[in-house]
Amino acid sequence: MRLEERAIGEAAGTILMHNVADEAGTRVLKKGIRLTNEHLAELAAMGRTRVAVAVLEEGDVHEDEAAQALAGALKTGEMHLSRPTGGRINLRAVVDGLLEVDAERLLALNTIPGIALATRRQRTVVGPDQDTDNLATLKIVPYALARADMDRALALASARPGILEVRPFRPQRAALLLVGDEMVRPRVRKDYEGPVRARLERLGTELDLVEGVDQEEGAIAAAVARLAAGAALLVIAGQTSVMDEEDTTLRGLRRAGAEVTAVCGATKVDLVRSLGADHVIDYSMIDPLDGGQRYDLILDAGGDSGLRRLRRCLRPKGTLVIVGGERGKWIGIGRHLRAAAWSPLLSQRLKFFVSKERFEDLEALCSLIESGQVTPALDRTYPLEDAAAAIDHLASGRVRGKLALALAM
């Protein structure tokens, strides 16, 4: 393909490179069209004597023809194609499912001159009944593709499994376990059952079992094992958030066979592993927010990562919960306020939680410690007169677990 400026009388059959507008600014000829004698007469009537055009050479494939052929090679039975226009064509899902993208072959395709294939993120939920059915947009840039490049692209696009695959949802059975005191479980059920059921139905899964259980390790483990035996997916909801690695719900899950992954600094790896975590990520060696793994929920307790980094690791409909205040930051809730401002504008949910210290909660906690159901991870104990030193140690970030102040009785 050559780009030239030609006299009006010599431009028939070439491709118009730029839009042409009349004196009022209204477009009369669209770029990318093949110029006919009628088009050229219209240009001459406007006082034009020359025009910028693209001249296809032997073997060149027009952009619409190239887009149609390449998209046809990419297409699977779970997709349909829009009509090509201006070298652009959209691929859409005809079934609800999960989009799989072969990133290595996608990169290889996009390095071929004149081809741009922009896709949704890996494992995006797509389909007619989802937030979007659009999988990707293919664009030929500009006007034509060389035959050799076209052949290379077709070889990549026609291989199976495809660069793009939609994995249709398979009907599954799911169970919902409500963890909490008997008196509050009706409220928890009201808050969770409807939204969970609706979301699962959109994913082709039926919420078949709903059960409540007291917040006790053995009861949770037994309920998890019982429900998991009859369901492919188990959703757990409770009256309070999971705040600690040794939370009763997590202990019950581990007892039923679940694996727990924790993130901490290098000096606390052994401590966190001793608390029962199956896998521990040392964030001084591995960035847990590098975007390689995406989560439905991120609970940021005592962290200071920016909202953009945290959102990068959330799935499109994921939830971020910021727990507690921030050290040395304005009024201590800067991220909280930004999250509240952004959340209504995003598909992701950004929330924050600030706990309240209540006497009855502390009494219940003391009872659990005294009975041996909860064992505090205690770094060290300070006498009351050394409270300032304790605060300094806490601020250093080197505390392994908790600090305690001893009060003389």
C-alpha cells in the first residue's frame, strides 16, 4: 500500500485517506471509501483539484475484507460478529460464560503490522445476560493489510483452542452458610440470601441449600463438610467480618479442609505461619498487588496501598474493604473518603469499616481467651509507666502480634 496525493482525475479506485467536509463543516465523504467517479465529481464541484489517497498494491487486502476474514478465524461457536466498517469489527458472546484470553498469542497477533485486537480482561464474565457481551474489537490500521501479514495473522487466529474462548457456565448447586448467633441469623439471611441467589443465578448456578450455624469452630467445620458434600460452591456470610487469621470461621474452614493464605512482612512470616496459615506471602519479596492474581474481596487491614493498586487486583465486580485508620495521613481517613467518592462511579465496590470498642465485646473476648478458644499472639508486655515506649515500638512496625500494658492491681 502506498500513500499518495493525486489529481482528482487520477484518483478513481483509490481509497480516501481523510474525511471531506463541506463549507458548513458537515462530512460529505468518509475516509476509507473507494473513490468512484461520482465521488470525484463531488470533490471537483467543491473546488478540490487534488486528494490524499491510499493505493492498494498487488496482494493487499482491503481493511473490511481483512477484518471479516480474521474475525471469522477468531470466532468460535459461542460468538457472533458485527458487520465490518472502517476495518473495525466486534466479537460478542452469544452465551453466558467466562472469557479466556491466550495472552501470548494475543501479543503475537498484535505485533503484526496493521492489526490491533483489543480484548476484555482475562476471565471477565460475559454474555447476553451479563454486564457486557462484548469480547473484543478487531481493527485493521489503516485501509489494507499486506497478504503476507494476513496469512501470518490467519495462522495464529485459526489455531485451537482459540486466542479468545468463552467457557459457558455449567449449571451447579451452591450452598449458603450463615455464621452467627441464633438471634441475628434472620437478619443476616435477609441481608445476604437475596443478593447471593440473584448473583449466582446470573452465573447459571442455583442456590440450593441455606443453613445457619453458631460461631463455634466445631459447628462451622461440621456444617462446611456437610454442605460441601452436596454443593459445588459454598458461600459463607456472617454477622461480623473476618478480622484475624485465627478467626473462628477461618479455623472452622481449615478444619473442614480449606487452605488459608496470609500476607505479612519478612519479620512476621514465622509467626503468621505458626498461627495456622497454609501459605504466607512475604510482601518484601513478592508484591501481592502486582495484578497477577485477582480477587472478589480484598480486606485491607492496617495497609497503606493506594486505591488504584488495590483496584488493579480486584475483579470487575470485586469489593475492597479498608479497615481502620491510616498512620500519619491527614485526618486518618483519606483513602476512606476517596473510596466513598469513587465507588458510585465504578463497577467495583469500595467500602471502609471502622470498629467500635464495646464493653460487651471485650467481655466476650476475655471469655474466649480464658477458655482457651482464642490464644493471643503477644509480642511483649509493658508496665503502664512505659506506655510511651510501647507506643514507639508499635509505631516502628516491628511488632509481632500484639502489645499489652500491665496494670498494677
